[in-house]
Amino acid sequence: MTNVECEPLSSQSIDFNTGWSLVSTYISPSNSDFVSLTAPIMGSMVIAKDNFGAAYLPSWDFNGIGNWQDGQGYLVKMTTNELLIIEGTQIIPEENPISLSEGWNTIAYLPLEPIDAEIVFSELTENNNLIIAKDYIGNAFLPEWDFNGIGDMHPGQGYQVKMINEDILNY
């Protein structure tokens, strides 16, 4: 008899709101093809955009995004509220730093629990490299002004950050 140890399959439910959402996952999907991954909510999806502005337009059968990228956030416009369950392997935040380029970046939130934005971005602010971070409704974290309108960051949500220089976000 052979014993085989397997990683348990993990999943995360992500809320897509009517209108625009900024979403992410702490799961590395089993199937990362953007079309396959979002197929259950495709009927309500108008457009999805990645960090670089590449788009997925379901009604045009156009996938400029390609594959879902770990550590990325996605801007998505929906006609109705939807819930998407993503299955795969859980990403360990501490072992998966996110590379940030100069200018705007759309990032994933990888921890399983909410954490205050000031704590999450503390290394970037200590380096005086973070200009602003925003959630999907425009709440802002402005380190120069010591203002945290985001409060806690949450699993399933994506965030936009504007950087002065390239850097690394470590959770």
C-alpha cells in the first residue's frame, strides 16, 4: 500500500458588486485561464481589466488578459451582484512578495484576515515610496498626510497603489 500526501484543495468566495469592483484572491487557481475561471459569472460581466489595462470582454469573446496572475488585483464591471468561488492552492502571503512598478499598480490582498492599511503598507511608507493606496470605492490611504480612509484591508478585495519608484510589497 502506498501513502500519498496531497495539499488540500482550498477555495475562496469573492463578491463581485453591480458596477465596478476591484477584486483579488489568496488562492492560486487550479485553472488560471481567465475565461474558464470567471465562466460562472460571465453572463453579468461587462469588462475585466488587469494591472496593465489588458481587458477581457465576454460579449466580444475577447480575452486580452490571458491567465489570472497571483498577486494581481482585477478591476471588473458587472451588471448584477455575483459570487465567484475560486479553487486551488492557498497562497502564503509571507512567501509571495508582490513586485510594484513605478506609478500605478493593482494588487491582491493575500492575508486571510483583515489588516489595517497602515500596517500593510508600513515598509513602503518608511521608504517614502508610497504616494497613495485606494480601495475600489476610492477610500484612500495617504501616508504623507497621515490619513487612513481605507481602514482594514479585506480578503477578496483588490487595491490600487501609486509608487514613486519600484518596490516590493511584503505581507
